[in-house]
Amino acid sequence: MAGLFDKQAELYLEARPTYPKEWFSMLAALTPNHSLAWDVGTGNGQAAFSLGEHYEQVIGSDISESQLKLALQHPRVRYVHTPMTMSDDDLVELIGGENSVDLVTVAVAVHWFDLPKFYSVVKRVLRKPGGVIAVWSYNAIVTDPEQDDLLKHFREASKPFWDPKTEYVWEGYRTLPFPFESVGLGSEGQPVPLEMPMEMSFEGVMRMFRSSSAFNKAKDQGVDLLSQEVIENLQRAWGDPNLVRKVTAKVFMLAGKV
């Protein structure tokens, strides 16, 4: 995924949702220690920022320097660039060493990773006993039936431009390898469904679509997934473009321990 979100780093910051605070309280309650959390694929730090309210130190890492330059600042959060060329040993040392991390989180990103390599590092750095890894993503936002049909049409049109790794997302992480013992929040093959309520304007929805890797891949190939006709149909169903609607993102989460 190197460079995948570099082009739209600023748009990504504006478009992507802030995760509910309750999730981080829930995850923090699973770890007896609260010294160190590691947010992997942190992007612009939406999850890392919230972790800073529960852990003495948070490390947010990403392979994208462009994203990290725009990361949300928090006194307990330190952002580090982790290029794909970094060795496992160097990464373990950078994060804090073996058996040092209380909570590892990956928000809307683990499907991009080299999973065997990543999980090997996680098993080294997680505190034993007590350390927890939690991963989550979402694959749809819903509002009302008419709008949902049009949003579904956009998702279907974008599928040819999704990377094969996003199949895990379309399948709700049910097929995602997750070799960890359950801590009560799902297990391999059985993610926990969650809902993320949001309030969004029509332009907010458009920004979310434009920040996706599929939209930008299609654009690079000369295909406009948000043509004027598509936008007009979506806006007609939405109503006043300044209208703020309540929407819900359908989220799936897995959490476990070594």
C-alpha cells in the first residue's frame, strides 16, 4: 500500500470519521496495563489521538510520510515513519522492544498489510500476559432506503478498481486471518458488528468517496466514478446539499491476545 493514500492525504484528513470514544474505553478496559499503545497504519492519527486519553504513551506508525505530516497532535502521541524496507528487528526496537505493548490497534488498514509479517511482529511486541490487538474497518454507510440504493450503486461501480486485498473489507473481515485468542470481541471468522453513527453533509459524503483508493485509481485510469450525472442523482436523493443527515457506518471488529 506504499504511497496509496499519499495523493489525497489532506482530503483523507478532512473526510474520514472520528471513531467513537466509547470504543477506546472498551479496548482500554481489556488491558490491565496502560503504559504503551501502538496504532499501526495510523494515517493522520484518528485512532492514536483517542488512545492518548487512555495510555501513558502512544506510538502511531505509518509508511506514508505525507499522512504523518498531517497527523493530529496529542502530548502522549509520538508518530514514527516505518518504511517498508525496515526490518522486523528494527521495527520491534523502534516500538519499544519485546513484550512491551499493552494494546495494538489497526483502524481501517490491516487488510493492506503483509499479514504473516505483521502478526509475527505483533506477537513479539505484545505484553504477555495482558496485551491485546484490535483491528476494525467498515464497508458501508447507510441512511435512508433511496439514498442507500444510490450509495450501493456507487460501491458496485467502484469495485473493479479496488485492490484485491480489499476483498477482506467487502466480506466484513470474516475471511481475514486473525491468529489470536479471543478476548470477547470476536474471533477469526466471527468479527463483532458495531455501528458508528455520524452526522454528514452531502459534501462530506462526496469527500469520503473521493478519498478512497478506488476513486483515485479509477481517476488515474481516466474513469470518473463521480460524474456530474452520478453526483446529481445522489444530490437529488439527499435533498438540500447543505442538509446534514444522520448516517451510520457498518463496522466490524476483531480483538485478541497471544
